[in-house]
Amino acid sequence: MNDVLQLVSKHRSAIMGFAILWVMLFHLRVPTDLAAIDFFRSIGYGGVDIFLFLSGFGLYYSLSRKNFDIKKYYKSRFFRILPEFWVVLSVVFLAQMDFSLRSFFSLICRATTLGYWIGYRDESWFISCIVFLYAIYPIYFRLFKKNGMKTSFFFIGAGLSLMFIYALTCILCYNNKNFGGFIILTYARIPIFFIGAIFGHWAKDGCNIELTNKLKKTGLSSAIIAFIILIFFMNFFHSKLQTCSLAYLPYIVITPVLCILLAKFFEKYKTVDKIFTVIGLMSLELYLCHIFIYKLFFEFIDFLDKDSSNILTMLISFLAAYVLYFINRKILTRRTNIRIRP
């Protein structure tokens, strides 16, 4: 088991490259008219589950170091995210040309990530989510070292409980309407984040579980069943289950298996691994750029056909992400003297 999970650690950046491309495909404003690609696109929100699984996985490695320093941890994590986030928010704010008091208040709420928690509908919800999870992870880690797997089960159970409470509230009290805005997207992803932490523990500290053929078949069969359930959800109950968070449940089973399969694929195909690794290293920048570029600029290119508009928004996103990635590295490495990790 440990050898297999070491592959996930080795190819973590490449897997993140796959995840961000999947998310970007999911966010495309228009379909491609190719059934297989459009279905793959429609379930692309699973890329976020991959990100959070790998985040929980990687943070276990970071906090397990002998020279771990809590101040450096928070400094490196937040300097990795917030400065770029603030730059993009500022550009978007200026581009919208709305300098009203309400607009300034909204900007402050989004920049502090507090707006997300008080009901603002925000495309950058993932930043608020990951900042929160980064903030509480050291608490989880200390409890895990003290109490072992009980801590993981508690946090995963708490996340699942939030999902079901939210779902029942939507169904029974709000006629299956989303009453909490984008906060549903965090409730739905808490379990997979801490499942990633468990896999990080197994990869870092060793795992006595022998990866037998029976265990492989069980894991793969569970993921296939979860995928069939996901297809069933998408075809028959998509809008209802999406509203109440239950559409995200299959990825709790699918994500770990998918990450392992991707790691094996990248181990076999080195050239593909290198390409996706480069993309993965810019995954945060790509996320920040493409969610706002689609929102701001898509209306200005409606004279193009669907394929051309999709390709153009993708290219602009990559160009903007590279510029943001380059500038951020130059500023942070000189001013903070910290090593920024994706």
C-alpha cells in the first residue's frame, strides 16, 4: 500500500494539472456538442475533490517534518494563496468600473474571505474554503498524533453530518432550494479533505495493509459503483441533488482511486507527466484567472462560434496565469525569503 501511495506523492503536481484542466472544462460557458466530452465536462466539479484530497495528503507531509514551525506554516500557506488572490480581485474590481460604497464593501468581504461565510455568492469560494481548512489543519494534526484514527473519523463524520443536515434542511424546510449560497460547496468537500490526510499518513508513516488483488478489486469496484451512481444522479436527479449537496457524495469514493490510477498513468508516461506537472504547478493561478476571465470577458466574444470562444478563453486564462505565476514568484521569493510550494 505504501509504495502505491508514494506514487501519488511523487506525481502530485501532475495530478493537480489534470484536476485544474478538468475544472476549467467544467466552467466552460458553452457545450462542445460532443456527447462524451460534454458528459466529462458536466462532472468536472470532481476536480475540486482531487485538489482537496491532495491538499490534505500533502499537508500531512508538511506537518510531519522534524523542523516544522507553526509560524512558517501559516506564512507559507497564506503567502501562497492570498497575494495572488488580492491581485486578481483588484484587477477585476478596476475592470468592473463600479466604485460605489457597496462595491468597496463587497471587495473587502471577498478579500478577507469572510463574505463567503455570510452568504455572498462568490465564484472564488474555493479560496475561502482552502484558507479555512489550512487554518484548522494544525489542530487536526495535533489531535491525530494524540488520538490516532479516531480524530480522522471524527472530522470526516462531522463533514458528512454537515452534508446530510444541509441536505435535509434544503429538502424539508426550503422545498429543495439552496438557502446557503456557495457554502454548500465547502460542506460537501470536508470529508474528502480529511480522507486525503489519512492517505497522507499512510504514505508518510507506512501502512501495514498489503495491497492484495482482493483489496485492489474491492477499491476499484467501489469506485465503479460510485461512478455509476454519479451517472444516475446526473441523468435523473441532477438539479435536486446538486442543490442539497448529495450530488457530491460519489466523489468521496471515486477521488482516492482516481488519484491512484492517475499516479500510475503518469509513472508510465513520463512525457505526459512533465506536461501535466507544469500545468499543476500553476494550478492556483489558472483557477484564479479562469473563473474571473470567463465572467468578465465571455460577453465580449459572443460574436465567435462556440469552439473558438472556448479556445480563446482557455488561451487567455493560461497567458494570464503564467504572468501571475511569474510575478508572484519574483515578489515572494525576494520579499519573504520563504519557499513557496503549490
